[in-house]
Amino acid sequence: MPLTGTHVIHPQWRQHHEPTILGTMTARVRLSKPGQLGTRDPVTGATPTLPPVPYYEGPGRVQARGGAGPADSTAEREVTVGPYLVAVPVDIGGAVPELGDVVDVLSGDDPLLAGERLYVVEVPTASILLQRSLFCDLHQPSTPGG
């Protein structure tokens, strides 16, 4: 137990380490909300899906999570752990990533990664937020009942 009036972790710890964390984000990513259904065409009967709506484009880190299983349990709650971890800065303009959001990898050190589209399958939370971590998969998450 810390002494009264002291902190185990300095209140400005994040600000001190943030430049190093941001320095690891060498990829460029775009986060988007998935496209919604458009208006049904009365002639063809088709209902188009509109393109994803971007809410962040900037630095990020994308890495494979070797050995990650499809699900894990934490704090008595089952979470989906996708095979990719995408990290972006904490402050992305007030937007909050959600399950099903789209992550487009625009560029990075690995030319095989550029152009990949990933889907957010879990947004873990933390008491000390150093980066916004997103567990992602190459496949869209299924929706309940669908």
C-alpha cells in the first residue's frame, strides 16, 4: 500500500511514455464504421450496402498475435481474441472503436500487410490507457442471430 499522498504510478506516466509508444506506430491505418444498408431500389429490389464511414486515419501498429485463440476468458467475461492486434493513439478525435468496425491497413513496413482489411472483434479496456488496442480478424464478426 502506498504512503498517503503518494502514487504508485506517477500521474503523468502516460504523457512521459507516449512519444515512445507513438514511435512504435509505423503503419498508417484507417478506422471506419461499417457501411449501413442504403435505400431499396424499387425497380431492381436491391438494397445496396453503403461504403464504410471513416472516423480515423493516421499512425497505428499492426501485428500478428501468434498462438492467439478464438476466445479467452477475462474478468469472468468471454472475449474474442483476433489473430491481429491493431494499436492506435488513445486520442483519435473522440471516436470510440466498436465491434465490427473496419480497419484498412494503408501502409507499413511489411508490404504484404498494406491493403489488408481487418475487422474489429474486441476492444479491450484498461485502467491505464497507453494506446487503444483492437483485436482484429480478416473476417467480419458474426452478429447475434445472424
